[in-house]
Amino acid sequence: MSFGMTEAEVILELREYHEGMFPRVCNNCGRRYASLREYMLNTKRLWPAASYDAELLHFDVGAAEQLGGMAMANCACGSTLALSTKNMPNAQMRSLLQWAGAEMKRRGMNQNELADYLRDEIRKQVLA
């Protein structure tokens, strides 16, 4: 059961959402990251990525329940930066979480493993 989304569609939606977060600036040192690609090339990723809704088994979240997920990385200055899905539109988040719930079960993965897998796939595409 895939809830109508393929892995490729999930990766594309997440990639486009995160690309839309740029440019970004480190609040500590003022370094500017013009794009997701520049961010990935110039930060040190921290593990694990997390989906708080998936961790809490909220696969059909409503507006008041949405927690989102987070992938963290360190700026060159050492400050921790985060990319979050907290403000993703609820309908989009719901579709992604429903897909994630089914895929975690199908693949025998926990939420951190699936989130890191998706993070790795997006990274491959952005840096290709």
C-alpha cells in the first residue's frame, strides 16, 4: 500500500520543499548558503535525520498535530543549522507521512532509517 505516491515522487517533493528554503544564513557567523547544493557542500551533516510525526506514529496528522521533521548540519563556524518540514502544508505532510508509514512497515525500517535513506537520495540528486 503506497497511498498513491512513489518513492521518486516523495523524494522530489522533499527536495523541492527544501530547495525552496534557500537562500539561508547562519545566525551565528552570517555565512550565506545560496542553495541547497551549496549548503550540502559546505556543512557537515549530523545524524540522524528525524521525522517526529513518524516517530510518534502520527501518519495521518491534522493541522494541530503536525510536528515535522528535521535534518541537522554544522556550519563551518560550528553552529548547528536545521532544515525542517514543520511548516510544510498539511495536505503535503499527510501524504508523505502516509507513504512513510507504509514504507517503514514494508521495508522493516524505523523512522530514522527511512528519513536518513531519503536524505541520502536527495543528497545524491542535488550533488549529481
